[in-house]
Amino acid sequence: MSEGRNIVLGVAGSIAAYKAADLTSRLVKEKFNVTVIMTESATRLVGERTFFTLSRNKVVTSLWELPEWQPGHIELARKASLLVIAPATANIIGKIASGIADDALSTYAMSHSGTILVAPAMNARMWRNPAVRDNCGKLMKRGLVFIGPGKGSLACGDEDDGRMSEPVEILARIKELTRKRGPG
């Protein structure tokens, strides 16, 4: 598989994590090689085995599981052309904006030199918080690409901004970004 088809999918701890399973399935059907990195919070919402089954690859949940001599985040950074963080919580957005690398996903994000696509998912009040907006602005200035969030039904019951973009929309953006990059 060419390098342009290797994607890392970062799944953070939002109720929208179930959509990441759908996205994984769609990516595999489109012949992408998907490696999933989950935050600890994400594993409390969707099981690691779900992503293992859908991606057919080992799921990374900890910095401390090193099956090979080389740290896993460095190996992944060398082969993946795109990091997609879906769902991206206020927490993971803030960590990346501040250069904090204290879990598998934030550490990988610091070592990834390719394109990063961010699909925010959070309550509308959080999405509108000035700190979140500032962090998103910092990341956009650094070249990270955002998709969404959209308006719709949120976990709290509100109809408002903060809903993660649908997997089909994220897939379309991934295809666009990988086409621009060309074959690996």
C-alpha cells in the first residue's frame, strides 16, 4: 500500500467516538490502511476491539506498549501521510495547541509531520469558549485543517453547534487531502 494510503485516526473521549468506528469502516472499504490511536477517555466510550476489528490493525491506547524497539509514535509518523482526529475534544485540541504530549494521541500529534485533519465534537458552550476558539485559531495558523463542527442534535439534548461532521463528509475531505498529496 502506498504511503498516501496510510492514515492514523485519533479518537478522543467524546460521545461522538461511535462515529469514528463508522469512519474507520468507510476508510478500510476505500482501501486506506488505518491505525487507530485512542485516548483513555475514548476507550470508556467505544471498545478498543471495535477499532481492531474494523481496521484490522493493532489499536494504540498507551505510550507504554512498545512491541518493537522503536517507539511506536515515531514509526507511525514515518509511514502515515495523514492524521485525522475525529472526534477532537476541547481537551485534545488544547493539548496540541499548547504542545502537551502526555498520552499516545497527543504525543503522536507532536511527532506527525504530515497533514492533520481535525473534526471537533463538543457541547456548544465549550465550542464557543474563548480558550477553545483561541486554540483552534493557533492550530489553523500552524496549518492544521478543520472540518466542522456542524449544527445538530448534541448529547446534552440541545440543537446547536458542536456536532462532529458526519463520517461521509470527513471521508470526502480525507480523499481530497490525500489526492492533493499524490501517491506516497
